[in-house]
Amino acid sequence: MPRFDAFGRIIDVTRVGDRWRVSLPGSDGTSRDGRIEIPAALAESELADYLTDLYHESATPDAPEVTELGPGGRLLTDPT
């Protein structure tokens, strides 16, 4: 399941059948519906760009981009 840090907001995206399901994990281990639609034809490799388009107005100096997170919430690539 791809997990993203979208300008400081953690977003999980799961493929369910032919659709993408978006959820927002809570600090208590629960999650809620992300209430956004991602086009079914969008490839997994395009998710970060799509989330950037949706949430770009939430960018701040401390959270300037969308990054994909790996297991345990770590960045998949080292930014250095």
C-alpha cells in the first residue's frame, strides 16, 4: 500500500479492484475515508504527482512537497 506525506498530511492509497481507495490514518491506529477520488486509470507511479496537484495549496516551508513513504513511515529515497 503506497503511503504518502502530502505537505504534512499522511495519506494511504490502496488499490481495491479497479479503483483507488484513499484513507487518512489517525494517531490511534484507526483511519478514515480520504474523501477524494483518484482516477482508476492512474498508475501507481503517478500517485505522488496527482496528490501534489490536489493538495499543492497546503504546501509550507516545512512541508514543501509530496513524498512517498516506506514501511514505518520512512522516506523511500534519501533526499541527500
